[in-house]
Amino acid sequence: MTISEQGRLETLPKVGDQLGRYTVERVESLPDTASTYIQLRHELGSRHIHIARADENAGFAVTFPTVPKDSTGVPHILEHIALMGSKKYPVSDPFFAMIPRSLNTFMNAMTAADWTTYLFSTRNPSDFSNLLGIYLDAAFFPRMTRFSFLRDGHRFENADPADPKSELKMQGVVYNEMKGAMASAGAVLYKALGKALYPDLTYANNSGGEPANIPDLTYEDLKAFHAAHYHPSNAFFYSYGQMPLAELLTTIERDVMSQFEPNVLDVRIPDQANFDVPRRSEVHYPSSDTERGAQVVVAWKVTPTYQAYDNLKWSVLSEVLLGNPAAPLYKPLIDSGLGSALADGSGYSDNFREAAFGAGLKGLSAENAGKVEALVLDTLAQIEREGLDDELIDSALHQFEIAQREVSNAGTPYALKMLFAVVNPWLYGGDPVASLNLAAELEKLSAERKAGRVFEPMIRQWLLENSHRVTLTLTPDPAMQDQQAEAEKAMVARLSADLTDEDRAAIVKDALMLQNAPADDHSLLPTLGLPDVTLSVPRPDYQMEQQGHAEVYRSAQPTGGLIYLDVQVPLPELSQDQLELLPFYAFAVTRNGAANLSEVELTRRIEAVTGGIGAAAGKGNGPDQISEIRTSLTFSGKALSRNKDALVELLRDVIAAPKFSAERLAQLVNQRVSGMRSSIIGNGSAYASTLAGAQVSPLEALGELQGGVTAFKRYQAWQAAGDWSELQSRLEELSKVVTTASARLVLSASENDLALDLSPLAELFGGAVRQTLTPALAPHVPQARTMDTPVAYNAVSFATVPYVHADSPALLVLSKLLRTEYLLKELREKGGAYGGGASFDPRTGAFDLTSFRDPHIGRTFEVFGKLDEFLSSDDLGERQLTEAILSASRQLDPLLSADSVARSRIFSDLAGFSADRQEDYKARMMKVTLEDLRRVQQSYLLPERAGYATFSGRDPNAETAEQHLKFEVESI
């Protein structure tokens, strides 16, 4: 199969064609995305979907239905262990070893409630071949050694691994990962919802693993689960791009299919028997926030997710009811004041074979659970009785039209977005094409709407009259973290009660084996070389014109009938209060009213004519210095071509005449507090690195002020004070400052839309000079923040050098070397942390060492302090250096698409990071030596230049005394 440069498919298989032992079952055009769907089946029973599309980024996945019967986490632990050595590649961790040997644009594996997938994408054909070989061998022929089971599953280990008399503990990468995950309110609620709605099915189990149940999994259970589920007869293959399909299938046949016989495995999930009466359930999670930490969600089992038309209708109804703050179910919930934001289980979920719909609130007291349930049911009854506004339904369908037409690599490569669109209906026996090509289903919906009401009967049948309903209350328990710690100790005591001296000696032997495992022979693994690195950067054409105090940039791009518009405002001098206020202003300005539109009217107008508008506060420095910070505010939006003038009008009104209301501001502050609390628990490493960086970097000091725990406490103080009229006045003053500035307008669109009149925006601005500032550093004292989590998030940060400095490329390469060759081994493989690594941002000069869901604090900071010992090792050579440069080059070459390539180029040029400068940086990086890495570490990554921080559930000082680190401890 070949694809022309214009994307026209010239040679395609036909239905009935035989490609080896594959039969082509279906070929369908997907005109909205200029692609073709090809469906095949192998003689062994495996299924394969190929999306043929003229895209340089190719994608691949193999997915297995995995249906756990308990909460030991067997599919999740298997997902880890399958990638820890295979028949062809008998090294301890080929997955992580391949990351620096590849130029992949995505590389991972994932465990869902009832399936596991191994997936990657890359723009390099050789890389595709290399990763395909790794993934196929890992999935079908993993070694699954006892060593890997102990490391990533669970094991006993002494506090001092070499001392059998020291305290015995439970360890394991997945064990610690799930301890951290199940401290999150959202994760606890999601798992409880599956159990409550589908008590007789696999969804009653935690496929990721409950920490209390993970130690029940045996090594033999793991191997048996693999033998039963990871067979071609139970496999769903997916590929995407412009690779020759026949060659791909030949490779899969040679490396996998030829080595198996047909097998039958019944992994079907039956229907859940309907409840006779609605049920209630209450679960707890570890939190001291008893005043606002509860959640309540009312949830129903509705229609099967594999029925494309029903899936579409429920997706539309969910968008209509809950899709925005003006939606008829969303608004009454928030306006009630019972809670601060929608509960985590709200909306339509197709992550189960039979779908779920939920609605509720979080950020409330548990005693209000009954009020939330009544409010949800009464509001739905009123909506059903009075009927839905057709304009709301049209707006929701408009959003689906945009989603159907947009081809973007933002967030996740488009090559894999198409996989996620089909995987659930495909595995559940539905029609994957209908999930990719909604035109027929949308036409069917349009015809049904013309015949009468569609959604009100759904509300009546599936919500108001459906007895298969659960009201789930998630309640914070301040004592739970301590109780879980005691339960863990009791579990260890119970499981170790009958250990003999020989058993205890074996535990020490295993621990020392894990600590001192010999280095792998990575020459067994395929790799790319430095000649594979792309040294050029994208240089899309664009034009600039001056309109008043605005610079207008236009770039013609194949956006598929969408336009993308950004208004960047380089900010003039702001007061300290305004600097602190700026991120909240960006959050609030599109969530209130504007000009002659109320908050509800503006929200509905945005939904009706755009794909969304938003604002974001920005900060950065130039390429030649890191202490002078420049701030900005950027308004962004996208729309279909027919609505381009309406997008300009909306952005003009939001920028020029925002209308803040005290009532709405109270709601938004409550949402920020609730959202940041969840974010800190789930992403503690990012907050820790910002808190550490604030001690050494002006940019990070501003970041901590605007978006770190300092900002979180500020929002809490606003919440407690409740002086919303005063906050309203401050936002209005800031709004006046914004329009005194100059502006940059950036338009990415097809040639036909490039002449869009942007003068209504350009004429808003007054031309005030941009401000630069140097924020004061935080006190240079290690900082600890305690919160409701059983694991730690540790960070060390260093301020280094600007982008143009001769040492910057070496620091970038060093960060990749440290992550792969040192920190992953020390923190994950030996220490049991879920994640750990080093990162360097060349534009800001920030160099961070972090750990994620880490059982240790003191040991981790000790590891961070031994970089020089690692770099002095004779084991480091040209292989490690080459891999680090490859990995660094991937960071400098992000995957862009028509919506982002011009915008990225223009804003980089405006910030001083020109294409010439970026290519020069790449060229300098290619010349980095090992001696350069040692030199920059000795020059910049020194204790006296470091900022330290940790987020955990305990005071760290007893554990860090040997590192001479004394933390200031505060509770969040």
C-alpha cells in the first residue's frame, strides 16, 4: 500500500483479499479525516484495524481484554512485568532502556478496568520497526522472572535491606504506585462507582490493585493470567499511518502468529442484572478536610457502550446537561451552594461495557448527601417536564462536529486518539467505524429529532424511572491514613509470622540482589543513531502586519476548515497584587459574562459558535538571561470557518468588557480550591519542584506565587474571607491594565480564511510598554508540606544558565543521562518509587530532580546528592552518551500539527527563540561529550545552589538528618 504526498490512497486492499493468513473484512472511507479504515481477521482469531492516512507519525497498539476476578492488580502488575525482559531481549527493563534509544512521540502501556494495551507512535520508520519488535516480544513472549515480580509487584524488604533484624516492610513499584493512587479522592470514587453499579461483574474489582490485596497475588497467578489472556486469539491489533500494511502484517506473522495455535478464551462480560430498587453506598478516603472534602454522585447504569447510536445520544445528552457552567443540570448544582464543583463521577462514562451516567457535587460536607440526591432528581424531573431548549442541543452537536473534523496532536498523538475512539466498542462487539465516522449517526439523530423529542424520553426512561441507580457518598476520614499504616504493619506481621530464619535470610538475599543487579547488555536492543536526529526545525511561512498597537501574524495551514486564533498581551507593569491575581483572572474571565451577555448567555454563545475560548497567564525569560521575567496573558479560541467572525466578536467582548459577578467569583474560587487540592495529591512532584525552585530561580519564585501551594493558600484565604465584591473590584482594575498594553494576534487557518478581519481586536490596545521583573527568591531553606498521602514527592531544583549559554546543551543531555542511567535505577528499581528522574528546561534554565509516589524521603535525597559519584563511574561510555543525546533531541523536536506548528514558530520567534537559534542549539548538543556532562554537574548541580522540597504524609526531618537537611514543615 502506498499513499501519495497529497494523502490520496492509491492502492488499498479490497474486502475479501487475503494478506497471508489475514482476511480483509471491511474497507471504509473516513472522509472527515482523509483516511481509510481497513479491518482484518487472522486465522488464529486475532483482529486488526489499520487506519491508512498520510501522516508521518505512525502508531501501533496491541490490546488484550483482561478481566480480573479480584483486586490483586494482576493485569496492572502484568503490564509492568511484560515490559521487563522478553525472549529476544533478555534484559531487565527493555521498555525504559528503549526510551533513550528511540525518537518516539509516544511510548507507554495502560491498564483499564477490563483491558490492557501496549502502544507507541513515532515519525521514524526505523524506530517504528525497532519498537514494534520490542512490543510484540514483550507482550507475547515475556520472561516474567521472579526478579521482576519482586521488583514491580510486591516483596518483603527490611528497612535496612542488609539487616534481617530491622523492621520488615512491604515494597514494590505497583504496590507503592497504588498506595499513592488510592489516596486520591477521584480514584477512590471511580473504583467505588464501578463496584456499586456493577457489583456482579469484573468492575467490582480494582484492576490496578488495592494495596491491601496486592500481596495476595502469587508469582504463579501472574504467569497463569498471562498464559490465559495474552494470546493472539484474544488480541486486538491496531496500526495507523502510511506504512505498507502488508509488510507490517508479515512482521507480525513471522514474530508472533507463526508460533501459536488457536485458543479459546471466554472473556465476555455479561450484562449486570438490574437493581430492583435504587441503592446507596458510602466509602471513605484519607483526608483531614472534613468540612469540604466529601463528594456525592448519583449514578445510573444506562445503555450498552458498543451501540454507536445510543453512545452518541448519551454523549450529546451529557454535554447538554453538564457540558458547561450554563448547562441546565450543571448550573443548579453549582448555584445550590451545597458544593464547589461537579463530582468526579459526573457525566457520561463509556469505560464500562454498559455505560454509566452520573451527576453530583464535590467540595461539600457529607451531611448534605441527601440534599444533593434530591437536587439531582428534582432538576432532572423539571428538565424532562419542561423540555430541553433546541439551541442547547444544537450547540452540543456543534461541539461534536468540531471534534470530528479536528486533526490535532495536542495532548496525545492523533495516531493514538483514533485508537482510543474505537477500543471500547471494538472490544465489546460494536462497530468501530461508527465511532470514527459519526456522520451517519448524526444524520440519524437529526431525523429522529425532526420526528419528536429525543432526549426527554431518555431522561424519563433511563434516569427518572431507572431503578438501577446508586447514590455514592465519598467521605473524608482524618484517621484513615494512620489506620491504613497500622493495617499495613499488621498485614506484614501476619504474613511474616511463620517465616523461618532461612526465609528471613532469603528476604535479605533478594533485597541485595535487587540492589546490586548486574548491568544489562543493552547491545541486545535495537537503537537509532545520531544520524537519525533531525537537526532542522519547522519553518512554516507566516506574514506580519501592524494594525494600531497590535502585530497581526497570519499563517496558512491545512486545518480542515477550522481557524485558530490567539491574542497574546505582553503585560505592562503590574502591582504585586495583580501579579498574584493574574492566573485567577485568566481562569475567571471566560467564565463570567462579557459586554451585553450574562454569564449564562456568554457560555451558551461560546458553545454555539466556537470550539471553546480560554485565557492563560504566561511567564518566561529571554534566550540570553534567566533573571528578567516577562509576563503575558493569552486569549485563545477555535471555530469552524463559518463562525470565524463570531469568534473574533466573542474574544473582543471578553477582552474589552468582562463582567465579573460576586456570586460567580465565589463559585470559581471554591472550584479552584477543590481542583488544586486534588491536583496536589495527584501531582505532588510538580508542586514540590516549584516549591524547591522558588528558592533558587526568579521564574520559579513567580510560579510558586502564582500557581504553587502559596496560591492554594491564597485561594483558601479568599474562600474563608468571602469578600467577593472586593475581589471583583481588583479583577476589574486588572482588566483595565490589560487593554493598555500592546498585543500580538496569531491566526492559523486555511488560505480561504486567512483574510479574516481582526481589526475589532487590534483596535482594543493602547500600546503600553512590556514590563520585565525579577521576583524575589523564597528563603533558601528546605521546605516540607504534609498532606494526606502515604507516599512522598521529593524534589531538588537548581537554577543554571540561559538558552544561549555554551553549557545549556550539556545540561539537557545530562538530565536525560541521569534519568535513564541513574535515577530510574536508584529510585524505581531499587527504591520502589513509581517514578523518578531529572528534567531540564533549556528556555528557563531550571534543572530538577524529582521522585513520584516514593516510599522514601531520606534515601531519595541521599541518591540526589550522589550525582558526582555516578558520573565518575567507568561504566559510562559512548553508548550512554549517544542515547542521552537522542533523548534530548526528542525533547527539542515536539510533535506538532496544523493547529500548532505556526503558532509554535511565531511565539518562539517573538520570544527570541528563532529557528536559527534553535538549530544552533541542536548542533551544539550533538557535540556534547561525557567530560562536558561531568563539568556542568560540578559547576551547577551543587548543594549550595540547590533548593529542596518534599510533599508527604509525614515530617521528613528524622529521615533527612544524615543528609544534613533540616526542613521547615507546614501542613497543607
